[in-house]
Amino acid sequence: MRTFEVVPEQVPSWPGITDAGRVVAEFLGRVRVTGDADAAAALMAPVLRCHQMHSEAPQTIERSPADYAEHVRDMLAAFGRFRYVVTELLSEDDHVFVRWEQAGTDQAPTDDGSPSGRPLVEVGSAVYRVQGGRIAEYWVQLDRHGLLVQQQHRLIPRPRPTSTPGGTP
């Protein structure tokens, strides 16, 4: 298990990290928190199968690295610069499991047109499959209901404290 805060452009590493784990850790620091399209092209397959495991409407879509980078930039617009903390990272062979908490602020406009600025925390997890040194496929699960409840009821979430960047074993 590894717990660490993902810092843009910093790639966490630790003794015993697998090759697949290294690819995913680099992806998290260079793409997942920045939306860098060039890094996405280097770290992701040209066509990425994305399995969105939502209980109400599971679906599989295909994205290009550029599509994924744009998706991250959309998240940045919705959450502002967010804090992305990996609370669990496990890897075996070509599969890497990552569970995270993403904390930001609600950038949705209020009645007067300004962003609400309310704190929001999203929790999720994904299993990434790495092939040929690139992420080829992933399965993602998000607590979409919890995020909706925070937005509708103006709840103020309390993120759990985490380790310092670089992580703990």
C-alpha cells in the first residue's frame, strides 16, 4: 500500500514499485492532476477503453489521450485546483489499483453568477491496465451520490489527513 499526495509534475516512487505502478504513478503526476495532453499521449494508448462502473448506468467508452486530457481540464474547471490524494495503490503484473480523494471547491455559478466556492470532496477508485508501457484500459468507480449530496445540501466535507508528498509504505 502507498498513500501520498499527487503533486503536479512530480512522480512518486518507492522501493519495489512495479513497472506498471511506475507508469500509473507518472500518469497521476503528469496527466491526472494537470490535463497535460503531451504527457497523456506519452503515457496512454492511442485508444483507451474506459469502463465507467456507475451502478445506475455502467458504460464503456473509448477516449484518446487528448480526450482524457480535456476531461481533466473539465474537472479543473469544475473543482478548481484540487488536492488529489492517493489513499491506496496496489499493483500486480499489468494491473494497478488506485483509490483516491479529490478535494477542491465548487466552481459552479450561484444565482448571482459567481462560483459558489464551497468545498467538495470526491472519492473514487480505478484499476488501470498497462500494456507496452502505456495505460491501455481502466475501470473507474466514483461516489457520485456523495458529491451530489454535498452540492445540493451544502455540506462541508472533512478530508482525512494524509502523509506528506512522497508517501508512506
